[in-house]
Amino acid sequence: MYWSSRTAGAGLLGAAAYVLAIVSWFTILVTGEHYRTIRGFCLFYLRWRTRAPAYMSLLVDAYPPCALD
């Protein structure tokens, strides 16, 4: 119950980004650096999470890319 109310229906990508954000926080705390792969995935998710509602709200014409590039 708590998990679904926290993510607000973010789905599998949102759950993965949530877990990786916590892992990233601990790795930064311990090592002092941010891993590129975790950072890249979190940035991908945040960009996609911003673009998808903008597309659905008819604020932009281009559909948001779904590739992990």
C-alpha cells in the first residue's frame, strides 16, 4: 500500500528509478562519486517523466523517445 501511494502509478521504470536513487545516494555518501550508469538511467527517467505528460497535455508535438540512449 505504501509503495503504490508513494510512486503515484510511476510503473516499473519509476520503481527502478526510485530504488536506484536510494542506491545512488549511498554510493555518493560512501565513495564520493556518482556512477555514470545509475546517473544516466535516472536522467533518462526524469526526462521521460517530464516529456510524456507534456505530450499528453498537448504542449509539444513530438512524441517522447523511449530509447535508453
